[in-house]
Amino acid sequence: MSNLSLFEEKQVRRAWNAEQEKWLFAIVDVIAILTNSSNPQTYWRVMKKRLMDEGNESVTNCNALKMTAADGKQRMTDVADTEQLLRLIQSIPSPKAEPFKLWLAKVGYERLEEIENPELAAKRMRTIYEQKGYSEEWIEKRLRGIAVRDELTDEWKKRGVKECREFAILTAEISKATFGMTPSEYKDYKALSNPKDNLRDHMTDLELIFTMLGEASTTEIAKKRDAQGFFDNKKAAKDGGSVAGKARLDLEQQSGKSIATKENFKALPESAKRLAHKKSTS
């Protein structure tokens, strides 16, 4: 939805929460854009009180951060993540907010459809990648990679690995053993500066293949050893990544080319992206 670019507008102040891996947006800035209010701070105070009286949890969970105001001074400002902000937008009676409300209704309906028929989720994902300009061959590998990743994380959950932080550590172990770089180092290598950039969406076909090999190998090793808990699975992750790392080095020696490249999707010519979008909407 094009109107979601609102979150990228310069007048909307935002801050990156590295721990939660979320953008936090200044609520009054969004209100100013959607309502054209001459005093968005007052609008927000009145709206906030009304929503709190209604028991709205989105308001209760909103935090405050110091952000640079128009006069250049640092002031405490109420902020919300994307999910909270979209919920608040539903309570703003404004023509500019209406497209968001329609979009949320559409997404909600699609999500319910996907619960009933999971194949629809894969089809929609494929369509999104096509619209962005990715090739059919790349999409096939990306979707297969998602399936391999899901199998691995399911195995970790069964083996007592805690989600979020421990998952991230084990993933970094696989990546370092496969490519000689952790995911964060790999993103720097590819010059992906936006924290929300998905590294795998910027990988070449071969990078995806070796990523899959590392994760699939880790899954098989964890099963074979009946690895339990974080430390057993950390060893399995290193060994699984090493399987892919050795195969990568062998191919690099045979081909004379590095598998890890600085290529990323942002380098795809705009003409190719426009052509792909045209094909997907025709």
C-alpha cells in the first residue's frame, strides 16, 4: 500500500530500538500529517485520554523517548511501534486515515483466509517478490529457504532453545561457519544500512543455496546427536555451518569466484523493477 510510505516521511521522527528490533515513531508527527491539526500535541492528549478511558491497551503500552523538537531541543515524546501506530490510526476520524483503515481491513481478511488455507500465504508471498522484480528462479530458492529455516527453528524449539536471542546467536554461528561472516557483518558487507533490511532478500542464488545447506545440515546434525539445550545446539550449528563452509570453499576454488558478494537487490536496475511490476499487474 503506497500510503504506508507515511512512516518513511522525513517529518515523522523515528528511533530504532535495537533490543526489540523495531522502529518507534513519534505519535504527534503522524497525527499532524493525518489530521492537519494546528496543535497535534493537544489532539493527542485528548485522544489519549479518551482511548485510555476505553481501556485501549495500545495507548497504555506506548512509551516516551527524547526526540529533537522543531526548535532543536530534546523533549520527551510519546512513541509507538508500527503495530501500535496502526491501531491508533483506526481511532483517528480523518479522510487521510481512511486508506489505512481500508488496508487494515483487507489485510485482516487475507490473514483469516490464510489461516483457513495456508497455501494462500505462499502465493501472496510469491506475488510480492514478483512485484519487487525478483526472478522466478530466485523466488523458488527463497521460498525453499524459508521452508528449510522453519524446519530448523521448529527443531530448535523442540530441543529447548529459546527464541529471539538464542535463535539469533545460533543463526550467527551457522552464518560465520558458512560464509566467514555473521549476519550483521554480512549486511555491512552488502552495504545494507537499514536495520529492517532482510539479508536473505539481498542474496544471490548461490548465497541462498549455501545458506540453505548450512541450516539443513544443522537440522540433521541436531537430530542425529539429539542435541538438547542451547550449548549442544550451538555446537551443532557450528558443525552444520562448517559443512556448508567447506562446500563453499571447494566451489570457490573450482570456479575462481567468491560466493559471498557485495551484490544486493537495491542494485537491480530500476528499469528491471518497473518491468517486473508491470508484468505482475497486467
